[in-house]
Amino acid sequence: QGQVGILPRTAKDGKMITCESPWWTSGFYPGTLWYCYEYSNDPQVRAAAEEMTSRVERQKYTTSNHDVGFIINCSFGNGYRLTHNEAYREVIETAAKSLSTRFHPVTGCTRSWNSKKWQFSVIIDNMMNLDLLFYVNHLTNDSKYKEVALRHAETTMKNHFRNDHSSYHVVSYNSDGSVEMKCTHQGKNDDSSWARGQAWGVYGYTSCYRESKDAAFLQQAQNIAALIMERVKTDDAIPLWDYDAPNTPETPRDASAASITASALIELSTLVEDGQVYFDYAEKLLKSLSSDAYLAKIGTNQGFILMHSTGSLPNGSEIDTPINYADYYYLEALVRYMQVKGIDYKSL
């Protein structure tokens, strides 16, 4: 209630866990409200979205990590897209400048974390921060933002992926741009295929193809999509938290990976001639997520929409629980689904 910077993050032991604006997921709840406003055109929802969005504004100056892309694009980016509030535009442009300071031309990447554990760490999640740069390229016609984003995507494509198109979570670079190590921070092991990492990859390369029309990015997105569809072990297609995790009833699933994948594949389906296979798979994911097995009853789940996401299992964090980004990408996928189908909220 009116606390600066306090935002819903997850739940534990029947209680909501909140975060402050510097936490990497702080922008997802404001973004979720903006998607609710886009659906409903409800002025009360808009007021809530504006209030929650204001709580993350200070992060536009963040230069100490790459998460400014997530934080500001999901909140202010959606807010500006829907309201054209000029004050929001300034925040988005400032955030893109902040993010750009982390780009290293020799390496060809934007640095993810300032961790002493790695020389220059780049995580697959960083593909999601490129959308902020693409957006500001459109707003300003300053091509440097797009150039930095596409260079990052090219370097990541070269170094993050194995022959089967699965991705490492972390690649660390030496100062001369050579690879120091390839490992994981959140997956099962260094060589495993962490479920959300594959989702970030297919989403990021779909965005890169949309912006560049470079066939190499399209091929990359399609290759990752094929891997996801081939390797999923569950009947309902909601992946286990890692594609190499044991397929047992006790192994946690990750609804967030399914939401991100569904949103990415709906967009991918609109960018290719034979996109029905992607749309159908996304529809299957959305049907599963919208079933009683994942969609929480109103008044339960500490107010979050989806159940059964996994944040960082190896680090004992957010295991089999609601998480704000699962909700965000679920609603984004539904908005995209309705647009493709020509469905209007009022006519439901």
C-alpha cells in the first residue's frame, strides 16, 4: 500500500514475498497490470499499473547489471506502448543508455553480472534485454542501439549453443574476447539444458529476426523451438525445470518456461509461412497453463495467476511456487493469442 519500491515477487509458506525495485523481476508485476489494462481498458487497472510502474523508475540509471532491460521494458515499455506518456519515453531512453554502457566491443556482448566468480559473464537471459534496445532504436532512430543488440545476439549464437541447439546458461569471456568458461548457475549441471534458458533463447532470437530479418536468427529460433518440442517429457508439455532432470513425479516443473515459450512461439508463428506448428504448440501450452493444474483459483496462491514455477533450484530459491514473470509472459502470450485469433476481450 503506497510503499515505494515494494512489488510482488513470489510466495513461500503461504505468504507473498515482495522485492525492491533493484531486484531483477521488479518490472514484471507492473507489466502484468499493463497487459490486464490492454485486455480490459479498465481505468482502475490503468491507475494500478501507473502506480506500480512508478515504483521501479529509479532503475533507469542502473549500470551495474543487465536487468535494467527486464525491469524498465516490461513496466515503462508497455506503459508507453499503451499510453504514449512522454515521461515514460524519457525513462525508456535513459534505461537503454544505461544498458548500453555494459556493452564491450572487443567481446561483442553486453555484460550480465559484475561477479568476481567470472571475468565477464554473459547469461542466456540477456537475450531478453535486447527488446529494450530495439524499442529505443524505433523511438530515437539511433541505430547504435540495434547494432549493439544484434552484435550481442551474434556473439551469443556463436558461443552459447551446443551442436543440438541447447544453450549453456553462463558463458564467461576473457578481456580479449575469447571464452574463459561455459557453465551454469541455475541449471542441473554445466552441460544440461536448463528449461527457462531455452525459453529465453527462442524468445530472444525470435525478436532478433523480427527486427533484423536476418535468416540466421530465424534459423536459430526455429532450432531452439524444435529442441524444446522434441525434448519435453511431460504429457501436458509444461517442462521439467531442466530438460536433463529425472522424469519423476517429484521433479519440479517450470510453468514460467512454458509461458515464455508460448509467447515466443506465437510471435514466431506470425513471422514464417509455415507457422502453424508453432501456434499449435503454443496453444497446447496455454491450454495446459489455463487448466486447474496450473491456473490458481481466485483468492488463492497469494494473488498470483499461475502455480508451479521454479526459479533457481540449485540455489534453493523459488521451487515449485508462483513467480511474477510466469504470470507476465502468460498474459503476454494470451494477448498475442487473441490478436492472432482476432478475439476481443469484450466479446468473450
